[in-house]
Amino acid sequence: MTTAGKIRVQGHGPQQRGSWFLLLALIAIALPCHASRAAGYPERTIKIVVPFPAGGPTDVAARMIAQAIATKFGKGVIVENHPGAGGRIGAKVVASATPDGYTLLLGGTNVNAIGAIYSDLGFDPVKSFAPIGVVCVDSLAIAISPRVPVDNFEEFIHYAKEHPGQLKYGASPGIYTQFAGEYFKLKTGTDILFVPYKGGAPAVTDALGGHIEMVVNNKSNLLPQFKDGKLKALAVTSKGRWPELPQTPTMREVGILGFPQEVLFGLLAPAGTPEAIIMQLNTTINEAVQSTEVRASLESVGVDARVGTPQAFAAALDEQAREWKRVIEETGITVE
């Protein structure tokens, strides 16, 4: 396995859904016998695994949280990128790690909610992890290259139908960006070729270069390109229009209903991690995302900070799994 993008942040002071709740209950029961083990935590460097390439929204969120944890605990925090297989390679690294709070996963919608749809992964996307807390929430946008001679959603649909099978869109296979792209095609009746990429950032790069005509990706990846006029925004998945792009409609406004609106990013630990450590980390990330500095940093890359309990994170992932399962079933995508 190749590990890239390693940095160190020094310190300064569908039957699987619902298993989240059983797992949390079992951990809570075990709390008294584990509480003392958390007294000296952390005593050494903590590692946060990012299951996607450097530069994407998962990576950005992980590095901000790494800094916050390092500052809070006065210990080093390493962020490691283990990209590939839609995030499942990196997730497996954490799933098989010792449950002592020193190896964590920046997961969420992709790895844990959508991952629950898959089988034979070598780990269980639900039961292998203990949710710590959500960090931030992103949304998606449909973007096209400036080389496409259209200016809005309606014009693009007309253009795509005039050129069936000739346009291409890029996304990582087996994750929400591909599923969103296929859902877009289904709802608009367009024939656009899917081109797989290892991460969102490479797909955006090829859209910028005109190698593909369309990309479905996170606001955190696309917003800078929209602001610079390097890509055109057709529609966004959020409940309301992005404040930064008030002229760009939502999917609902262009007549596409049922599009999942949020993408969750949060921190998880291997199942069996002491509850006292889970709660210590939950408190730390909640304090971080409520700080003016971290909140502003997250908002600057287009994501919204969010706080909550491990139970709330588990419930949100459960809801995400239901939403994306519906999308996959409607599009007829085969997942293995």
C-alpha cells in the first residue's frame, strides 16, 4: 500500500444500518472499566487517516482537525492519505488498527454511509467503527468546462441531448460523486460517459483542462474554480442557493427532486475504542469547530462547521445510507 501526502502537525499545549446505535450502546455499557485507561490520553502521536488524495475536502477537514487536536493535547498529529477504492483502502487501515485512540479516520458519507451498501470489503463500514463526531457538511454542484458552448442548466441539457455519448464527466467510482452523476443523467435523460478518477481533485483538474466536459463534485473543490471563472456552475444540491453564487439554481429549482443535499465529514475510531477517549475527542472537535478561527477556515473552503454527539453523527450517517441506497437503486448502478 502506498502512502502519500504525509504531514506532521506539532502540538502546542442493507441490514447494517442501525448497527451504529447498538455499537454505541455496547461501548457505553463498557465505560466504567475503560475510564481509567483514558486518564493519560494521549501519551504519543495520533494518526488521522484520510482515505482520499491530498487536496480534497476530506483532506482539508482532516488537517484542520489535526491542528486543533494537536493544540488541545500538546501532542503531534500525523495526517496520512491512503487513497483508492472509493475510500475503502484507507478505511480498512483504521478498521484493523488497535482501538486505543491513536489511529482515527476522517470518514463520513462516502466511507461509512455509502460503504454500508457494499459487501466483502474485509471490514464492516458500520460495525468496524465508533463514530466520534461530525466536523463539517458540504454540498455538491454540477460543473462544466468553459469550452462547452452553453451558459446555464437548460442549455447544457439541450446540448447534451444533441451530442449523445460524446460528452464525458469525471468522478471517483463507487462513491457519491459517481452516483450523483448517474442520478443527474437519469433525471435529465442525457447520455454522458463516465470517466473514473482516484479522487475529486484530479477530476476537477481534467475538467479545467477540457479533457472532460462535466464534473460532479464538492463545493469545497469547485467554489474557487467558479469564482475564478475557470468552470461554469449549472446547479447545486443544497437546500438553498450558495451565498457565493446567488445566480446558480438548486437542483430542486431546475426540477430535479430527490437529490441528496448534504455530504458529511466526521471523525471515527476503530470499534472498541474506550468511550472515555471517544468523548474526549468529541469534546475537542466540537470546541474546535465552534472556534472563530476553525469555523472561518472551513467556511473559506466552502463547507459549514457542525457540532454534535457521537449518537447524532451515527443517526446522520444512517439517514445518509438510506438516501444514497435509494439513488443507487433508482439508477440501477451495480455495486460490488
